[in-house]
Amino acid sequence: MDISMNDIKALREETGVSIMKCKQALTEASGDMDTARELIRGLSAKAAAKKADRDLGAGIVQSYIHPNNTIGVLVNLGCETDYVARNEDFIALANDIAMHIAAMMPESISDLVEQGFVKDPETTIGKLLEEATLKIGERIEVTEFVRYAI
């Protein structure tokens, strides 16, 4: 079956993974976009598992202050290199996680990664991290966070 470039491009824009991985997923799914998305989610989990033993030598500390100034969060999102730590997608992920922590009040990192993401309850924070690992190509992990509230 021929897979159109428009389908590949649409899947790439949606998932952020490489064009080759999108083409491979669409080919394996016989052009079905929903099945291809599921295949890419499976690739994300496998990529994260492969990189799980890598050292986190870099990262960022991201802050979030709720607009009413009564809740604040600091989150340390670790990665392998400082190159990735400066990546816009990585910084946006750290900001989203900090905002999520402000809203959902997780007790621990293990609690955090199992929670449904505040912007998309169908996706857990753990899945977000796995997808980012596949997209960015490095191990990514929340190493610590603190939430302050009045």
C-alpha cells in the first residue's frame, strides 16, 4: 500500500517523531492513522526502556506560578545533555509538568507519573515523558519537584 506524504506529514506534526518512524508506523498499520498512533505509542515505551540506564547529566529547573499568586511549583526535569536542556520542546514539557503539579497536587514522583495529564487526562505524565524520549532521543525524567501553596 502506498502511504501519502500528507499522511506522513500529518502524523509527524501530531506526534513529533521522525518521518521514517511515521512512515514505518503507517505502513505497518496499512494506512490507518489510529493504528499508526498506537504503534508510535508502543515505540515510545520501547525507546524509554532502552534509555532507562543512561545517566542524567543535564536538565533544567522550571517554575510555574499560578496567576492568582497562591500556588508555585519548581520542577527539576533531567536529561542527558545540555543541548537537549535548551531545546524548546524540552522546556515546554517542563513547563507543562510544573503546571500539572500545581493543578493536580501529586504526593511523589511515582504518583506524578501515573496521573492523567491535566491538559489531556487520557495521557499520563509517564506517557508524556516516554513520548518526549522518543521525539527528543534522550532519557528524560522528573528528578524532583516542590509545590508551594497558601
